[in-house]
Amino acid sequence: MSDSSSSHDSPPPPSIPGGDSQTTVANEQNSNAKCQTALQSLSSIVTTTTIPPTISLLLDDNSVSAAISSLLLLPDSGAGDNNLCRWLYDTFQSTEPSLQLLVLRFVPLIAGLYLSRVPLRQPQAGFEAVLLALYAHETTSRAGQAITVNIPDLSHASVYHEAKGPAKNNSTCLNIAVLSSTLDPHGTVRSTRRARIVGVALELYYSKISRMPRESKLNFCESCEKWAGQSGEMEEGSRGVVHHALSEEESVAIGGRSEKDSGRIPLPWELVQPILRILGHCLMGMKVEDREVLEAASKACQSLYLRSLHDINPKAILASGSLLRLREMALDPKNQIDHTEISNDNILSV
């Protein structure tokens, strides 16, 4: 009895000096080894240009990105035995944040090609493996839980004021909105779950969008226009629409699908929601100097709005129309006022 109590009360063994620093150095060495292995493997796949020596340089290297994009655009790029798809899968599975960021950079192009080729019934096991790796990563990090937000309700009394009526039970009166529903593990891509799996990959891309280069965002905007399969221009000062694209009946009548409709896909809310978040960043979160991304995002949002009208999708109509309206308000010269400055009209000259 006394022996057990004395052993229990004994002080812990002294820590080894420098243990934390040794662990940090070991982690850095392991990280560098993974990055170098990934770079060497990529150099054997991309042979048309020189691979930079570090991952940070590779993410912003336009020549390497163009070379990888050209390989992804090949007709058989999504096959299961494709070396580039295998490299993207293995690189993301390395759990190295910098390497995962590099894979996310090509998510818009992969998702765009994958969804556009589904009607062609081509083998796309390579693309599906990459998308499933992204989905599994997000499922594990979220433990399958949904992402929700509590929307303020004006019917509830403020905490800073006295309530005249009886207090409500907040546990039963919360106005909760679901930003992303629960995630179930999936080992294969079924047609009924395809939109959800791709949507989660886009959600993961959106979580890192501030780190993505402009070419990646341009690829996404181009994919959105193809997915919507609609074109048109918004009438100034109204929500009216002028259609310039051929209808589906007209396209079939002339013996084929129009170029704009060649990538048209079904757009359930599981896809529209993350798409509009990314477009919202491209419209409202970019610098004014980057006009190319702003214009591409504006065209993509207009195409989605037209598609929503065509499909009579109320949620998508409200969301895409509101995003366009916010962009118009941001560009309106009347709103370009700095209210912290003193107007000259209020200055009296003596």
C-alpha cells in the first residue's frame, strides 16, 4: 500500500533537453523528403519543361501548370492507368499540406473535365480516384459531421435588452442553416453520389482559394460556363435577359449540340452551392486590377443565372441573381464613397 502510494507521488522523469527541437527537425526532414520524392516523380511525367526545385515555386510556375493542364486535357487523361492521375492521387495522400495545395490547384480542371465527360461514358477511374481522395480527406477531417451556421433571428430578444415577454428556449428556436450536409464514406463514385463527391472537392478547394493562383480560378470560371450551357447578357439596371445561345431543340435540329452546350451537365444544389461560393470570391474578393478573373467570374455567374431561369430553380435563381446584384452595387460609382472623408460642401470659407 505504501509502496504504491510512494510510486504514485514520485515526480515525473525529467524531460530530455532539446527533445522538441529534435522532433521539429525530424518532421522538417520528413517533409522535405516527401516533397523531393514528389518533384522527382513529376519530372518523369512532365518532360516538356523544367520542374522547379521547391514546391512553393512549383505552385506559381506557369509553364509547369500549363504542361500539366495540357496532359489533363488529353482524351484519355482520366483513365485508371494514367500516370499523372496516379501522381495526383499519391501526392495528395502524402498528407503534406504543401503537396495537397498543389493538387487542389488543379481541382477546377479535373472536376470540369470529369463532369463534362460523364455523358460520353469514357473510363475515368483516374479522375474518380483523385476526387475520392479529396472526399475521404474532408470526411475524415470533419468526422462526417455537417457544417452549420446559426442565423440571427429578430424574434429573439437581444442579450443587451430586457425581454418584455417570456424568454424563449434557444435550444428549440435556433434558426440553423446547413452549409454542407453530413458526409458518408464512399469507396466508389456512383451516379447518385457523383454531384456530392465533386461538390465536396470544390468545398475543399474553396477553403484554400486564397492560396490559389489566378490561372486556377480562370479554369474554374471557364468550367462553370460549360456546365451551365447558357449564354446571354443581363440588361442594364434590370434582371431581364437577352439570349444568344441556341435552344436545345434548335441545336438538335441542325444536327448536333452547340459549342456552348457541349459541356452542359445537371446542376443540383450540391454543386451550385460551392460553385457560387467560389464565384463570390472571384467577384468580390479579388483585387480590382485583376480584371480578367473578374470578367470571367461575371460571365460564369450570368450563365448560371440563365441556367437557373431555364431550369426554374428558385434557390439557384435567388443565389446567383443576388451575387450579380452585389457585383453591380460594388461597381456603381454612387457607392464608391468614403464616408470617413469630409465633404467640401460642409466647409465654410472665411
